[in-house]
Amino acid sequence: PKTLAHRLTALLNELVSNQHHTPRHRSVRVAIEGSWKALNPYQQEALGQLSVFDGGFGLEAAESVVELGPQAPPFLEIMESLVHWSLVRFFPSDSGETRYWQFASICEFGRETLPRTAQVAAEERHYQHYAKRCRYWVDALWGPDEMHCYLAINDEYQNLLAAFRRGINCDAEEAVDIFRVLDVVLAHRGPRNLRQSMLHQLETHSEQLSAEARFQVALLSASSGEPERTAEAMSLAATDSQRLRVMNLEAGHHLRRGDALQVSELENKLRKMVVESEEPRLSVEVLHNLASARHFTKGRHEAVPLFQECMALSERYRLPWHRDHSWTALFWIGEYANQQVEQTDFDAVLERTRLRGFRLEEANLLRGYSLALRAQYRFGEATQALHDARVCCREVGAHRLDAMVCLSIGRGTIDPIEAEKFFQYALSWFEDHEDARSAALVLAVMAMLRLRQPNADDDAIARLRQAVDAFAACGDEYASTELEMELAVMQHLGGDPRGAVERFGVLSSTPGLLAELGQRMRCRMGAAAAAMGELGLAGHCFEGGHPLGMAVTDLYLPHLAMAEGNTTEARRVLLSLLTPTAERERRPPFLDNDEMLIAARLLHWSLSHHGVCLDETLVPWL
């Protein structure tokens, strides 16, 4: 094997070296040399110095890097001549700036003609130019000019990488600012290993950094979510503002791990620190995390006002990215799902997100868009939006978000076998990566899938029990209680409404029970009470209706009439729900709404016990 490897290496080296002697390569080189000889010395010198750029350049950058002496003609005239000889090409960029670039063969030729001392000097000017631009970008990135900054950074990505490599060993302090600008791209698009490598290089030069720069590096490292990194960043925080940044970063990690309760417990302290910090951008970021925590712990209605406060602050202080981020969050949690979304507004946010290159933000925005599309019965477009979100996830290696998108696709898929494929993919990924809470969520969704399939109630109960245990192990009492409520429903559907009422009674006394969950639980309890003939209890439970509005409330109220022997209204309501319509593309409404599914099953159970039969072809769980 060693001999074979040696021979293969020798052969590869020979092939590479011979490329310079192939007829095609010689003809290209002869053409470049011919153009080169037609240039005057200033043009030749400029072409050589332009070779230090990587990935193209703008006119301002070229003027800063190329140095030709006082007798040289105007630089723009030199650039025009290089373009005329096709040694430099140009194209318009998204930022509106004209960008120039060279073929790799011309760039290589220019480097060969440039004396070593001139090359070193040009590289130093290249580094100084981009270090200066990064000092501006690092603050301007989050202000009103942020879109132009993002576009410029995307244009200059390769040059910024080159500047970082040149600066890390000579001026680590400047390299920190260059990395902070690059991290806008790296954190959203990767590659992750390059980001980690650059952070490691900065950490090895920590002795050369100021206290502020050391804190910034520690804060960037802490974004990985490792507790020891967060602790290190907190130990380096010298001001209340810096401490608030670390606490907010830690809050984000808690939210990603599903531990929203811990964030909610810090709400008063964080709000007080926000007021004292007087930093608009930081204030919006903290409030955004608090809004997310409210969504998970207190429900959507509690979260919406706080997200709207984030949007208002973002608009007041001209923070366009933060405004779009809050708009996306409202979209994602369904605030706009029951409204006719202004297509122009959505398209504008999506276009800005794409121009920034934030593929994860784009994926989340598309997930929220799919909710709104489904609410408008545009199911084909909703599914396509989710598949587009998967493309975004795969481009940046966001496997966890990809698994969550698969979960969303499965929920909206009519064919249970096809839906199962998406669920199994998501479940396998979460289990393989020890994400117990997300795996529990998938099990819960799979249980609801079983509830709309024939002869699958036992499997639904088994999956619900697995999910309850998994959520309890994660300390997520809200989700655990919610699924215990569905187990009580299964007890009712199994023929024991009295036992279900007792179980609901125990669950309703759970400490800190959220109002929205309590209201949903009372509707289920009312259906069980009506089945027992307890009209007083049932009527009390139905007071206030269902939190999702009359569409679901109307599925519970007929239980009162059925308890008195009148099944006409219940039969009419259920048939109206189950009968396929062209508007909904012949999909049952409960396919996208678990609350409707539970209400429909309870209503069907009561009708069956009153001897009312429906066309079995309309009832998927038969």
C-alpha cells in the first residue's frame, strides 16, 4: 500500500506540473503575456497589485490598495485600460457597487510579475483597508444602514477572510473586529468548522487583546451553548451592559433547550437591567427572548404584545433586522395565520432576509408562511414553502431545524404512511442527538396522527405515555400536563367518561396552570360531564368557549343538547365538518388542527352512544 500511495502521489504531481505545458495552458499564457506587453509600466504595476484581492473588489478598495507614485495617470483611467484589455472584468453587485474581478490565470500571472517587497506592501494596504472598513461595519451592522452593510460584507467575504489571515499574527485586536463582521456570515451560513478554527486562533492570542476584545471573543465562543464558555464570558464582563449580554445569550440557549421556565423566572430582573442599560439594540434582543419564553410558558396571547413591543422599538430606533426578526416570530407563532397576509409585506421581509444571506431566518419565515397559507386553504403552496425551508436548512447544515421542518411537513400530509416517513426522520435525528424534548414532541404529534387513523387508539395511547414521561424527565410540566389531558380524553373515548372527569379535575388543580390550557381542558371535561348527564357541570365548563374561537366551540356546545336526547344539531355540525369541500382541497379541517380533531372525535363518540350512525367513508378513524 505504501508503494502504491507513493506512485499515485508521484503521478498526481506530474499531472499538476504538466498542466503548465499543455497546449491550451500555453495559449492562454501567451495571450496574457501579449496583453501584458501592451501595457505601460503603471498599468503593469496596477495589475500585479490587484492580485492581492480575493473574490473581486470595488473601485474604492482598489484605489486604497494600489500605489503607483505621484507621476501615475488617474487610477480610473488605468482601470479602464485594464478592462479594455480584458485583464479585469466588471459586474454590478446587489449592494449597487460596481465590482471588478480577474480570471484566476490572470491573477496568478500578476502575482508572478510583482516583486516580493511590492507584494508584501500591497497585502499590508489590503489588510489596513479592510480593517478600517470592519471598524465601521461592526457598529453600523445593526443600524439603519444595515442592509447595505450586509450586502457589502457578502461581496467582500473572501477579502475579509484574507484580511483576517494577514492580521491575526500582526494585530490580533483588529482581527477581532474583522471576525465579528465575518461572524454575521459564518453564524448564519457556516461553515461551522471554519468559525471554530478562527475563534481558536483569536483565543491563542488573548494575551495581546484588550479587556473589551477578550470579552467579545468569549461572548462569541459562548454562542456555542457550552456552559463553561458562558461562565468564562460572564467572568470577563466588566459592566452591567456586558453582563446583560451574557445573560441574554444564556437565555437564548435555555430557549433552544426547551427550558423556557428558567427564562421566565428571570423576566423581572432582565427587564430592570434593560431599562438601566439604555441600549436600544440590546433591549430589543432581551425582550425578544422574553417574548419567546412567554410563548412557551403562557401561550401565544401573552407573547404577542411583547413581540409587538419589540417591533415598535425596532422601528423607533431604526433597527431593520430586529424589526424583521420580530415580524418573523409573530408570523411563526401564528399571529397572522388567521388573517389575509399582505403578500407585499411578506415578500419584502423575505427578500431582505435573502439578501442578508440569513438562511436560517429564511427557513423560519417560510415555516410561518406555511401556517398562514394553510389557514387560507392554499395547501399546495404551504407544502412548497416547507420544502423550500428544507433547502435553506440543508445549505447551511441546520439539521435540527431541518428535522423540525420535517415535523411540520408530516403534520400537513394527508397520507398517513407518507406523514410517518417525515415523522420517523425527525424522531431518529432527535434521538440520535439526545434531544429528548424534541423527540417527545415528535411522539406527541405521531400520537395525534394515530387518532385520525382506524384501529390505532392503543398505539396513540402508548405514544402519548412515552411523550408524557419524556417531557416530565425534561422538566417541561406544561407539555406533560397537556398530554396528560389527552390521555384523559382517550379514557373518555375508551368508554369511561366518569374516570375522565375525575382525571380532568386532578389536572385542573396543577399549580401554575396556564389560562389557555385550562380553558381547553374545561371544554374536554364538559364533553365528558355531558356524557354522564351532568348538565350543570357541563354548562359551567363550556362557559367562555374554546380559546381557538367559535369554530371549535361549536363542536362542543351540541353535547348539552345530546344530553337531553336531541342529536340533530350534533349530527349536522359533525357532518358539516367531515364532508370534504373543494375549498379545502377535500382535506378534513382537523388535519391541520389537533383541537378540532379532539372535538370531532368526542362529538362522534357521543353520537354513536346515542345510536346515531354516520357514513363510515367520511370518518377516517373508523
